[in-house]
Amino acid sequence: QHYPERCGVVYLINTPVWFNAFWNVVQRLVSDVTRHKIRICPTRKEYAPKLKAWMGGTKYLPACMGGPIVVNGTTDLCADEAKLHGHVDTRL
């Protein structure tokens, strides 16, 4: 119930083509405070520069997005994401 008000910023990266139309309708139902916390980056080629600008550099980004963060001994978090997408694709 209170999640949107407690979070600092929500980054939506690599959103599908239809998302902008959906967001244009839904954002009218979201409070101004919450709406200003949502940052949308629809394409892969745009997300790295936008994240760097929004976050004030790369120090908080994972290695697969151009930052220094290593999680569980791997710099390739994108491979895990690709594995997840592959699993989802087999279910659809």
C-alpha cells in the first residue's frame, strides 16, 4: 500500500513498445509525487547513458550496465536476465 511513497526512484528499463501508450493513460491515476519518481528508458541503447545521468555517474550500476558493482562474484548479471527471459519465452 505504501511502497510507491517509500521508494526514492523507480527505473523502468527496456519497456515494451506498447508501454508508452499504457503509461499515458495510467499516469493520470498516479499522484504527482509518485509519477515524478518513475523514470522510463524504453530502449537498450538509451538506458546506460540515461542511468548514468539520473544516478550521477556509474558507481551504483552493475558491471553489465557499465558500472563497478559485482554481485555474487559475477559481473554478468545480464546473462541471468537472459536466462530468465528464455524461461519466460518457453512458457508463453
